[in-house]
Amino acid sequence: MITPKNKKLDEESYTREEKSIFNGSEPEKLKIIQTLICFANYQGGELRVYEVKNRSDFKNFFDAANIENKINSFIEPSIRGIIAVKHVNNKKGVSITIKKSSQFPHFYKKDGCFINFKNKKIFIFQRGSIGIRRSGYNDVYNNVDFEQMFKKKIAEIFGSIQDIVIKQPMGKLMDALQNIKKISTELVPYVYNPSDPLAIPIKQIFDTEPFKDLEEELKAAIKLWKTNGTLANENLICRAYLKFTRIKNQEWVKFLFLSSIERRLPLCLWSTNLKRNELDKMILDVVKKDFYPSAQEIVKLIPLLPSKKAKIILNISAKSKYISVTNLVQKVLDNVSFNHRLKLASLKNTIYGTRNIYEIILHGEKFRIDVNNSNEDNFKKIVFAFTDTNKDNKANLKNIWRSLDMMVYGGQLAK
């Protein structure tokens, strides 16, 4: 087994922890999850395991997407896109890196526990507490930690306000308002006054009145995106998808494309509405940044590009730090035909399965969807069903929607 020079295996600190062997037990998994949460609540860090006994754990547990989902099952608020996993020790082990979360502190929303051989419940962490990393071990927030956190938050807000008073940049104003909104438990509702032009920027974040139309909502969302990087939520993407013929502005299409990648929603429609050189540039940019889940979602679109270009970009994706991305790239390269007449069907079958006929329920009524023979009405039904259903059924409807999107609009890209 390879260990770093001049370092003992058990050397641990605030931002680093090392394990010699992982056998796959539930206590081991819970302790790894706890450590990563504590890192995220502190300064970030790296957890390195030098030998994973069961190779199936590389896919079932030591995968960035799986670990992120597992962590989020235990905490509020959720984390997203801050985990990287790579092989170490001649692919016998793994290194898991997690960045400091911008949404900290993350509370444990349920207990992390297991039943031992004496049939007793053993707790690794408990609901309601906040994990934090101290030198060499995991701990929970105490009164001093809370006091320091709130002092820091208040200092950041008043620092932003001071910048506004001195420099008056709109971006700083938006950031300060967002921070105040995050830590304040009670906000005085602000009612938009159309006669007051100074109220317009405030309306886009705090207004209690609904937007008058999709265009106004998109304009507000674009400004928020430019201010702090916030992308569109699922509901806005769905409304825009149903009214895509009204969306001509390339900046809006770009925003919806990036938002759809982040939310794992269909990409082909927005891709066909982007200028081809802009689409190529954005795809390459997403691949090079290698953020999750965008890095994985973009792999599902790349093969629709001209074959030569697609293979070059897929080879770049194959160097991703995420195991799930590299596995998907290999699956695509092994199974997708790059002949322009065959690749659409082979890509759809490889990514979403060979099934083509589905039944969906909308407002209590059953409808039949054929992804190979669809029309605008089918898109409306699937999007309405997606927005109307519960969380458990969304994944299935999302898969149908993406299949439908690929077979209808992906063909325009694959020409």
C-alpha cells in the first residue's frame, strides 16, 4: 500500500483524514458521511481511503453522485456540486474532496445510527445538531461556534452595506439583500409600486405580487443569475418549455440551457434554439469546468454534435474527476453509433433505455406517450404531469420527458 512520504497514515487535521481500509460496513459509511459534512461546515477537506476491499463499493458508495445524495439525505440545507472523487493507490483506494459549503451550517435532519451485534442502536451523529471539524476529529457546534458564526454573518452584511454606501454598486446591493433574507426569520413584506422606478430591483427578489407574465419573470431571473449565479428553478423551466416559441432572446435561452443542466431537465430543445457556435462553446465550457451534475448531464448531449467533434469532447469528459461521468462516457463510446442516421436512437437507448411506450397520469386520467411518434400535445401533458406530481414520481416523468425531448429535438442537432 502506498502512503505519502514523511506522513503517518493516522495523521489527521482540520482538513484532512486518512483511512487505511474500508470494508463496507454501515458504521464506516456513516463515519465517512459525518466527516464530509463536518468538512463542508468548516473549511472543506479531503478524506482518503487507501484500500477499498469490495470493488462494488467504488460504484455503489464511492461515487460523487451517490455520496452527495447520501449526505443530502441526512442534512438541511442540501449541498450540491462540491464533491470530487478520484482513484488513488493504483486504483485500490479513493480520495474524496469536499469544498467549504456556501450554504453552511448544515443541520443533521435525521439520526445517523446503526444496530450493533448486541442489537443496540449506536449513534454516529444525531438529529438537530451541526457537525464541525476540529483538529483530528468530528464534533458538533457549541455556544462559542454559534456566537462566532453569527458575528461573522453580521460583519459580512454590514460590510456589504458599507460598500453600498461608499460605492453604490447594484451587485453589492443585491448580495446584501440576499444575505439579509437568508438569516432573517421575519421579513416585512414589500409591495411593488409600479410608479416608483427605484422599487423595480427590490421587486425582483422580495415582491409579494406575482409577475405579470413569463417575460417579466425571466428578466428578473436573469438579473438574479448575473448578480449571484442563481439559476432557474424547475417550475420556471417548465413554464418556459411550454412557451418556448416566445423565447427568442439568446441570453434567455443560454440561461435556460444552463439551468436545465443543473436541474437535470431536457436540454435538446434549448440546444436547437442556440446558435451552433455558442452551443459548442457552452458545451466545452461545461466539460472543462467539470462541475457536478452538469458534467454528467452534458455527456448525454455531446454525441448529437458532429461525430469528430463529439469524440474529441467526450475524450475530454473521460478525464473528469467524477467516476460517474467517466463511466457514462465509456458507456456512450461503447454503445452509441456515431453514424448520423443511427446515433439518435442508439443514444436514447443507451441513456434512457429501449422502452418507447409509456403511460402517464394527468389529473387522474391516463394518457399514452410514444416517444417515437409524438406531438406538441404530448409535451404539454408530460410537463404538466411533471409539475403536478409528487417527488417520488418526478424521476420517472423526468426520464420520459428527456427521452421525448431527445427524439423530437435531438434529431435537429444530429443532422
